[in-house]
Amino acid sequence: MFVLGLDVGGTSSRAVLLDASGRRVGYGRAAGGNPAAHGTEVAAANIGRALEPALRGIDPAQVAGAVIGMAGAGALERTVFDLMWASAGLRPAPRLTGDLGIAFAAGTAEPCGTVLIAGTGAIAARIEDGEPTVIADGLGWLLGDEGSGFWLGREAARVAARALSRGEADGCLVRLVAGALRDDESPPDAVHVTRGPRGPQGSGNGAQEAQGRSPGNGEVLRGGVPEIGAGAAGTLAGMRALAIKLVIGAQSRPPLELARLAPLVSQAAAEGDPAALEIVDTAARLLCRTVAEVRTAEESGPVVLSGSVLTSEGPVCSAVRERLGASTVLAGDGAGAAAWLAGREAFGWDPVTAARLHERIVSGG
């Protein structure tokens, strides 16, 4: 007998198949299956594509249970989803749950505690008996998601736009954001990068080398950080033009694309850039404030940190852990956590066995 666990988000859908001993026997991955983001038909199709490799080589009728952690589950049309599920040969209806409980289970086998997720968005919840009971933030990029990847990227763009509009380009963060603009727009004499031992640095993707461009007449900066060129873009008018390009670029794309600038904040903070350090400190303060809305000072359960901003061991994660001063743990594999929950329900693992298997399953072992 087997159980299935699925972690379904906006960018990816992942499925894990376990046997009764907790051994991982199947895995599949496909594109995002969040129905709120993609619609039910596309979401169901992508979930089905994740199931195919996970179930390869086994009889689907041997699957005794399944748990699906799904962001946007409320937008799912069950008729379409159930048809896909049945076509995969699966008999038991899966238990659908939100991503908060799955994220918490990805970090701990404890039934109660707190989870803080900071990826593109940000949300926190108190977890009791595996389910969220009090929730804070998660209000979206326009009204909330404070300290999230989007928030970090927006602050980076804001700092860069304001500095460039004043003709200031000395900060590491400003140059990194301008470098990202250079990769997107490629304005002449805008930003140039150093060439370190591993090729172009600073822009992050070697765009100049790949497209056959040379650094031109701009000077290169130490440390692999892009520099505003010595040509037209090095003047006040040129930097003002760059600021306008940045503003137009930010407002002409989907807002959440600003989250791609978040890693630049971490990079600049590691270089000691004051603006980046201030953004990191503010993000940590806002995330901890969100935790405080769902967690009392007397609580002793673990705080599970999840999402790309908090599981990369970057400066925001470090600042949050230092500020919380509580027992924090980084979340592991969400699909493994969903499978672990399914195994507890279908196989009746006792608490000792479940705790023993937890770390191995959520770590991908």
C-alpha cells in the first residue's frame, strides 16, 4: 500500500509517493497547479502531469490515501479535478488543505506552533492540531505581504529609482538594480560589469558575454558590482533617464515580477550596503510583527520558517531568527510533508514512529 502527498503552488506542482515504511518510492514535478492563478483546467492538468512519474510502475489502486497542500484551493472546481484524479486510477478522494498546515508540517512533527511563510508573499499562522487557527497578513502585494520577496524587490527598486533620479549611483544596491535594468533594456553605456574568474559578474546572468557585447567605455567596479558607465548614463541626465526607465519597466510588468529583485537586496547587504541593510532590518521587523499577531509571548512551540526569503539562510532569515528569539526551524520538502500527513492517516503510524519518520521524509530521504 502507498500514500501520496502533493505540494501545489503557483510555479510548481510536486508529488511524493511513500510506502507503509515511509520510504519514498515515487516523485513527480510539473508546472504550477494553483487554480486561482491558472484556472482549474490548467491546474488539474499540471497536477496530473506531476502524478504520472510519481505513480510510474505501481498500481494506482494500491494508493490508500492522499493529502494535497494547495494554495488557492478555494478556487478549485471539484468536477474537473475529480475527473483528472479518477483518470489517474486513484480511488480514495484526497484531503485538500491549504499551504499553511503543509508548510508547518514540513518543519516539525509537533502538532502545535507557528508558521511564517515569506516567498513572493508573506503570511503567518498559529497552528493547532495541524490546522491554522489564527492568520495574519497574506493580504496580497497591494495591501499586505510585508517583508515578502515582492516587498523586498519593490523597496530595492524604490531605493534605486530615487537615488538615480538624484544623480547618485554610489550604492551597491543601486548599481545592482541598475544592472538588472541593463539586462532587461540594454541601454547604451548604461551599466558595465567586471569580469571575475568565473566570467561576468554583477548582472547575474552573463548577458553581455552571451550577446557578444563588450564593456564599451565604462569603467568596471571592484567586487563584481555593476557601475554606471562613464558615457551618457554617467551624467545626471543619463542617470535620471535610467530612473525613468526603471519606473516604466516596473509599472509596465505584472507587479509581482518585482520579487525577482529580492536576491539583489541580500547580495548588497552582504557587501555592507547601508540601504540594503536597512531594507533587511525593516523586512525582519515587519515579518516578526506578523508573527506577533498570531503568537503570544507565553507560547513555546516551534516557529517554522518557510518560503524562499526565509529558507535560503540569507540576511533576512538570519535577522528574523535573531529577532524572534524563539525555537525556529526551516521548513523542508512540502510534498514530503503532505505525504507524511497522508501516511499518518492511512497507515496509523503511532506518534513515536511518525516523529522518527518525519525528518527523513521531509528532507527528501
